[in-house]
Amino acid sequence: MHRHYFIIIVIIALLCLLLVFFSLAREIAKPITKNPPTEAPHAPFKSYISGVGIVEANSENIAIGTSLHRVVNKIFVTVGSKVKRGDPLFQMENRDLQANLAVQEAAYQSAIAKLKRLESFPHPQDLSAAESAEKSAKVAYEQAKQQYQMVLDLKDPRAISLEEKNRRMANFREAEAKWNEAQATLKKVKAGTWKPDLDIANLDVVQAKATVNQIKTEIQRTIVRSPLDGAVLQIKIHEGEILPQDVSKPAMLIGNTDELFLRVNINQLDIPFFRENSPATAFLQGDSHYEFPLEFVRIEPYLVTKQFLTNDVTEKVDTRVLQIIYRIKKEDPHLIVGQQMDVFIKAKPLT
């Protein structure tokens, strides 16, 4: 009885295995009819060099930065904004500079006032006082001289005491000294301010003005302006943030996108086959429907490390590349700055 059960179980297991194998065979036999969404681009030339191109502005992508380490106070543009050369892009906090400017402008005005005061000498009041003092000293001198001369003209020296004679002589010499001093003072007043004092005052004005201009320049530096006519491609800062000092992280990217260029990287091993006047064509990466003729612009004669790959199984990655700049001769809404493209350049065999 138990043997019959065992045989039945074995038969059922074999039937299940046959059913599984039959289902798998049907699935494997089904043909794959799914097609790729787009056809990969093919080179339009029999002999060609392939490379990877990156779309960029014709001015190149300008990384906007500043050497100041300040808080961003105001951003004047948005991504995609059209700007002219000199237009403000963003402004940093500068209240400390504005306060210092007010102080230095006051110092500048004070230096100008001191210079004007020195240049206004002699004042009429000072000149009149000096002239009066000189006349008074002269009168006193003439009186003292006359008194002393009377002593000298005496026929009999004993007619006056020695003490009186010495007193009159002292009065004469004192009056003479005061008159000389009054004459010198009058001459000084008439001459006006001493030239070295004027030179120092002029230098003080120049220095104060230079300080004001320096602070104004610092204030202008807190307003970052566009270096060219173009469009804002990227903004990496926000109001209230401190500007990063890392040059690899620019605050903004700006470029002139009126005309787009393509920066093409070709393997250094392909350089001997490249010719500047060879026809070149670009495709949207992985899509042969959109073809873009290229016009040679220039070569950047410095090999750089390969950064962009074509994903070809035969591609070398441990090599350096030559960068060639082409003009994209066809406008198309599919093109965006930073986009990667497949590029084919007609190769000329070595002779």
C-alpha cells in the first residue's frame, strides 16, 4: 500500500518538472522585438577621429568670484538673466566701509579748511596790528635814541650822572631791539604762510583724499559687476551667505550665449591624423536624429587629463586629450551650455 503511494508521488513530481521545463523553453524561444528608442550616431566619414564635445558659451564660461570674504547682501540677477558689461550682479555687506567713509570725508574736508586758512594769510587784521606795532616800536626807538644822543652830545660828561647815562643807553638798546622785532614780525605777516607749512597742508589734503578714494574703491569692490555682455548661466550663492573662498566653487557662471562653441576632446594618439580644415560634425549624445555641422575656431595647444568619456569599449581612459574649439553653425533649442555631444572629425591619413 505504501509502495503505491510512493509511485504516485514520484509520477506527480516528474509531471511538475516537465511542466516547468516546457514553460522555460517557450519563454526562451520568444524573439526579442524591443528596439532601442534612438539609434546611436554613426560617423558620416569613412576615416574619422571621434571625440567628446562640451557645449560652452563663445566667451567661455566665466566663473565670477571675489577676493573679499563678506556676507552677500543683495543679488540683482537670476539664472538666465541677460546682462551688459558693468551691470551689477550681487553686492556684499559694506556698512562698516560706509561708516568709515563718512569719517574720512570729514577728515578730508578738515584738511581742505586748514589749507585754505593758511593760504588766506595775511589776514587784514593781522597786517594792521603788525603795522601799528611796528610804528609804535619805531616811535619808542626814536625817543630813546634822542634821549641817549643828548647824553652823548654833552660837552661836560659830569653834567649827568653815570647811572642816568647807563639807563638811557639801556632804554635805547631795548627800544632798538623791540623795533627790529616789530619790523621782522611785520615782514613775516606780509609774507603770509611759510612755504613748508603750505606744503605740509597740501600733503595732508592729498593724503585725506587718497584715503577717501581708497574706501570708495573698497565699497565698489563689494559690488560685483558683469565683465561682459552675456547671460547668467548658474548662481551658487544666496543672500545672507558668506562667499566661499574656494576658487573651484565660483559664485556665478556667466557667458555670452549668442553663439555657442563646442570644446572637443580628442585622444593624444589621434593628433597626427587631425587637420584644422577637416570637416567635423556633432550629434546629441546617443542620438543620430540631431546633426550639427561644426566650424573650426582654434586649438588650445596644451594637453589635459581626460575627463569626459564616450563609453566606447575600446576607449582609452589613461591618456591625455587635445582640446579643439569649434563653432556650432546651427541654432537649436536642444543645445544647452554644458551639454555633452558625440563628435566626428574627418581624418586625413598620414603621408
